[in-house]
Amino acid sequence: LLFTHHQQRGIEFPGGKVEISEQSKEAVIRELYEETGAIAKFIYYFAQYRIKTEHDEPFIKDVYFVEVSHLEYVDTYYETLGPCL
């Protein structure tokens, strides 16, 4: 299993939000790479769940299982300290 070390929340699965003009699967590839340097080999849609934000607006999260081909070192892991296996 591949985790990331978030600077404030600790060890967690990589994840994030879909950006404007981006599909969910594209966001998975981008977020995985940004937070861990991982290159996705196969991506399988697994589930979806809904949470409420501070403003009571529903927010939908997609969950994927991703097989990774390899990890690359990146200069910045954005909000994280990089990958944890």
C-alpha cells in the first residue's frame, strides 16, 4: 500500500480535489504524482461517497484502486512530505 505523509494530518492515502476542466480519473493521476511521485499503471474505480462541507454543501469523493508502476523523485510533494510504503 502506498501512503503519503501529510504535513498536518499525518499518514494517509493520497487524494485531493478535481480541478476545473479535469475529469476524476485525471485528478487521480495528478494527485497521486504530486503527493508521492507515483506513476499510475492501472486505475480501477472502486466507490463513491458524499460528505458535507463546513457550509453544508455536499461534496462527492471518488475512490480508486491504483496499481503503480514506479515512484519518481519530485522536487516538491506539495502539501505532503512524500511517499510512505
